[in-house]
Amino acid sequence: MEIMVEIYLGEEQNKSGIALHDAEELISYAMTKKNLRLIGIMMMAPNIPPEERRAYFRAAKEFFDAMKKKYPSLTHLSMGMTDDFGIALQEGSTMVRIGTGIFGMRE
């Protein structure tokens, strides 16, 4: 099964993901599992104005690049959603999530 590890760089209680300081250990562990194929990292930015998320995207990209050196099979960095995907792409995202732009706001 192909999987991605979700990292979280903010401090909002309603968002999930592993803290950056624990992520490398989880990635290393996932790489040892024969039924899993870790293909990348995804991240959720804090709920702040889109341009202010750029620093979080950069931090995620730096972490991804470091992990890719150790684990070349990592191919995806998923960051960016409907309101900030342009910034995320500028900062190195290879996969974006466009739910609201397709389906509209949640009710």
C-alpha cells in the first residue's frame, strides 16, 4: 500500500499530523514495513492568511529534501489547498488538494 506521512508545523488542536521533530523516526519505521511503500510527505499549514503560510511550506520542503536524500523513493510533497496552492507550488509542492475549489464550501 502506498502511503504518505503527514507532518504538521503549526499548533492548532484540530489539525493532525506528526510533529516535525518526530517525523524522521516515523519515516524510518515506515520504510522497514514490507507491505507499505512510503511515497512522500504531506503537510497542513496553519489557518492563517495564505501568503503567511509560505514559511511553513518552505520548512516542509527543506524537510522533504533532507528525507529524500536518505530515502530516494520519496517522490511526492503534498502541500497546498484551494486557497494557497499557487504559493505551495512555488515552494516545491508536487501534489495539491483542491476540494473546496471543486466541491464548494463544506456545510
